Amino acid sequence: MTDLHFADEPDASRYALYRGDDLVSALDYRDDGRTVAMTRAYTVPTFRGHGYAGLLVEHAVADLEQRGDRKVLPVCWYVSDWFTANPDRAGILKERHPAA
């Protein structure tokens, strides 16, 4: 796994995980300057089953926590499940207000 590298690609609105030059997984997002809505996690089929999407979400959340200027809205079911499995990271989640 030493040849894995992460990239925030804001022009493509995604975080990406590469193995060498090959795209392994992507995490699409929408950033409005206050909230990053994580809309889709995708792993290339030949790389599935190795936990790459989880690594990518972990990296993206860590990056946003370090920046400290955004909250996360987990639109994608995978990202939502990741936060359920990692409740210690919930501090970065955007609070949802119930509909009136």
C-alpha cells in the first residue's frame, strides 16, 4: 500500500486515491464555502473489496478537520455509514435541523 497517494482535486470536485498512476477510488463533493456535501464514493471495480473507499473517506475527513473551516454533510450512503462506524469523528458533521 506504499504506492497509494491521495489528492484533493477541487477542479473536479473530488478527493481521489491513486495507486501509482491508476485511479482507485473517488469521493465526489460539493463545497459551498461552509459545508462540504460528500455526494458519492466510488471505487473502480477491479480495486473493490480492499477498503479503499474507507481510506479515502478517512483521508478527506482528516483533511477537512485539519483545515477547520468546513462541516461535512454526508449525502452518500457510504459516507453516512462511515460516520456511523466512526462516531468519534461526528464533530465535523453539519447539524441537521428538523423540518418545521
